[in-house]
Amino acid sequence: MTTLSGRRIILGVTGGIAAYKAVDLCRRLVDAGAHVTPVLTSGALEMVGEATFSALAGERARTSLFNDPSTPIPHTVMGQNADMVLVAPATARIISDIRTGRSADLLTATILATRAPLMVCPAMHTEMWEQASVQENLEVLRCRGVHVVDPESGRLAGGDIGMGRLAEPATIVTAVQNVFAAGDLAGKRVLVTAGGTREPIDAVRFVGNRSSGRQGHALARNAAERGADVVLVTTDPRSAPGGVRVVGVCTADEMHRACREEAPRADVVVMAAAVADFRPRQIADRKLKKDQGTLSVEFEPTVDVLAGLGAAKPDGQVLVGFAAETDDVEHNAAAKLDRKNLDVIVANDVSKPGVGFEHETNEVVVLSADGGRHQTPLCSKDEVARAVLDAAVEALNRRTRNGRAVD
Ligand code: CTP
């Protein structure tokens, strides 16, 4: 069992009859080591008492945005310090408020003021649960990375029996533990690019490079295992790992468009693809015949995808680039880190045996914009992926610690 020791959990309780079960949930979270701050809506106060939660949680329950003697802005203080916001029971009303971003009370304001993972545990009558509006709202929340603990079937208020009963407190505690156990990228969106782009010359030929895409795929797989919601933009979709969303591309231009589309929503972008720097200026739409003698192909530069992402980097996003070098490896990589506005760069000396393109192994130096440096030995691409993601998580924590940029 994962301990919740030291985890700061805001327990939002809304006005469903199942609010009485949140008392048991609160006690179980505290028993598992969590520091619980109960936040009760006015609806919840119709069902259960503030004093019960205050006594169980070890921290007094909060019920209002106003008149808090300790701070004039309780929602931002709580939101910034939380490791998770858990809403149990979650009524149809709060699910709708979360979807639309409505700030109606202390709980909804706190949910808006946090970057911590959010978990909702719906509980309502079957007819309400089955409404298309409720299901659609929950679908949107799921797509945004909110953890939803589905209700169970059983006895409901008024003696009815059906779907909509709050999940058992023990089940909810396990779901909370799973989020923390899932790893340091739980709830984060990670975009990884992989493989070498192919730039067409004619109807059958292309100019490419020796990248296999293995390092990018290892990064995507490891990020998913650490709990991230992963989008993999790859030139080799057939060998993509499971558990990630795959976007197949071929040329530098297609990779550019896919990244421009996906990157703004990502918390971490890892640009492991070997993007062509040049492409043929003209592409023949028929097969060029060899009896024409020599063939001259004029090349024009492609867009530097990574530099574009660096120039448009949203606040809080961590951008990771690669530098495949043969000379002055660290010096050239550090210059790229700076020039492309990166947070982390992964440099490898591809002139060394067993390193980089077409190999099962790699050996890298991971440099961070804050001066961090980590060197791996010659090792598997999975091990390199772990080192790269460690540096990305460190950068992410630094940038978004408690919802504030600190550097
Ligand atoms: N990259 C990119 N778009 C390009 C070329 C490179 O996004 N058209 C990205 C790569 O995915 C990698 C980083 O930029 O993360 C560095 O790529 P690299 O080929 O090492 O460097 P370049 O910037 O192309 O510079 P040079 O080839 O002169 O070393």
C-alpha cells in the first residue's frame, strides 16, 4: 500500500446524501498519513457537520471564501499548497461547475487555483447519473486529465436501488494512492517526437537519416509508465509503444504541423526526432528515370521545429531537445540549449561506437538550463529515457512549484 505520508489533500465535500461517507473517507485518508483539509460546500453543511470533519482531519474544515482569520485568499493558499484536490461526493452541480470553470464558492475557487491533480467521485440518483449532460461533462473532465472514480450500483437515497452510489471509501483511498504511485508525471501531458523524417525526391524516393526512433519510443513508454498522458509524434507508428496516443508523420513539415497542434497543451515536450534540416526544393510527382543520366537535387532548409516551440513556449512548459554531435559535444549542446530557449538538452557523441542512431544503446550528457549536468554510461535507451525524464521532472517542479514560476 502506498503511504500518503505528508501528502496534502483537500477533501471537497458537496451536498449529496453520500456526504456522510466522506467522514469515513476523511478518517481513512488521515490514517494513511495524509494531511487533509476539508472544504465543505453549503449543500454539504445541510447533510453533515463541520465540527466532525474538523475533529477528524486535524485541520479545521473550511466553508467560506470569506472571513477566514488566517488569510484573505484561502482558495489560492490552499490550491497552491495542495498535492491533490479530491471531491467526494461530487454532485452533478460541481461536475458542471468544474467543466465550465465557474467559481461559485470556496471549493470551486480552490479547484481553479490549483495545479495539483484533481479527483472527482460522483454520487447521485440513477436518473441524474444517466443524463447525457452529466456524462458529457465527465467525459470532458476525463479528457482534461481529471481522475474520475465511477460510482457503484446499490442502495440510493429514498430506498431506490441503482447506479450512482458513491464508491466505497476504501476504493477511493486506493484510487488516491494509485495517483501518487503512478509517478511523478501523473496528470501531466507529455509530447514526444521520434524517428527520422523522410523528405521526398520523387514519387518513390526520399532523403532520410539513420534515426530508428527507438530513443523517442523509449521516452514515450517511460513517460506513460510514470503516469503521463503521452502523445507520440513518430515517423514509425507501427513500432510505437502501447498506452500512448500516436500521431504518424513522414516529413519535417508534417512533424512541424503536428507539434504546433499538440505542443501548446503539453506540460513537457521532448523533441527526440531527427528532423531533416534540408528538403528537396522540387518534388517530381512521377518516378525519375535513370536514363536521364546524372541527377541534381537542390535542397532548401526546413523549419526548425524545436526553435519554433522554444520561441512560443507557454509559461511553465518544459522543453527538452536533443543534440547529436560529433565534435565539442557539450559546448555545442549548451549553445543549442540557449539558442532554442530549452530547459534541458540531451547531448550525445554519435561518433562513439554504440551511441545514438541505429543502436540499442546510448550514452548521453543531460544539461539543464539551471546548470544541472548528468552523464550516463553506455546503457539501454530505457535508462537514458529515465535520466532525461528525471531532468524534465526536476525542471517542471522548479517552474511550477506550488503553481508559481520561481525562476
Ligand atoms: N530539430 C528540429 N527541427 C529541425 C532540426 C532539428 O526540431 N529542422 C531539433 C531536433 O529534434 C533536436 C534539436 O533540434 O531536438 C537539435 O537537432 P540537431 O540536428 O542536433 O541540431 P540542429 O539544430 O539541426 O543544428 P546542427 O545540425 O547545425 O547541429
